Amino acid sequence: MRPEISPRDVTRELQATLRSLSRAVTSVAGGDTARELVAPLRRQTELFQEMIDAERRLQREVAGRVLAPLDAVFDLLEESGKTFRAQAEALEQASAALAQTAKLMQTQAEIYEGTIGALREPTALARRVAGAKPKQRNAPGKPKKPAKKRS
């Protein structure tokens, strides 16, 4: 198998052949005749170079159009990643806010329970002094039992 030759190498080879042919014709036929004989070959070389340049431009344009959808997909994926990160950060902040709210509510419950306890002490003391029967209470945090129905 022959190694692949690049279009640029082919153009150089054609130009070298054209120069060689021009020298040969000039030495045999003279300057003006040589130019007349070589002019069509020179024009063909120029056209060949233009064709190679046009093919390269077309290849770049096709490659750009083929790769454009992939670039768009990557752009969308990149934006999605940024959105996911923003959502994660928002959830972290919400989680921290909920934890702080829960801690505040726990503190409020403790204060509330302490206040009830402090308010009950004078009442319990007054019951004892008066000789009244102490009131039955449920333990804190336990629901009250429903009252029995009387028939």
C-alpha cells in the first residue's frame, strides 16, 4: 500500500514539476514560447490549489455543523450541573434552617414546661395547706387517658 499523500504535498509536487517543465521548455524553445506552453499547466495548478482550499473550508464547515449539536448538549449538561448544585445548596440551607427551628422549638417547649411547673408549685402548696386531695397528673409528654363514660 502507498502511504497517503496530503493535498499540500501534491500541490508542491505539481509546482516543482511545473518549474522543471518550464526550465526544460525554456531551454529548448525560448522564453515566450515556454511561457505560452506552461501557462495552462500553471493555471491548472492554481485551480487545483483553489479546489483544495475550498475542500478544506467545506470540511471545517461540515465539522462545525456536525459538532454544533454536541456542543449544545454539553452546554445544557453544564447548565444542569449548575442548577443541581444550586438546588443542593438551597436544600442545605433549608435543612440548616429547619434544624435551627427545631432547636428553637425545643427550647420553647422546655421554657413552657418549666413555666407550668413553676406555676403549679404554689397551687400544690395551697392544696396541701388546705388539706385538699392532690390532683392526678399525667407524666409530661404522655397523652391523657380518655375519661370513663358513666352510665
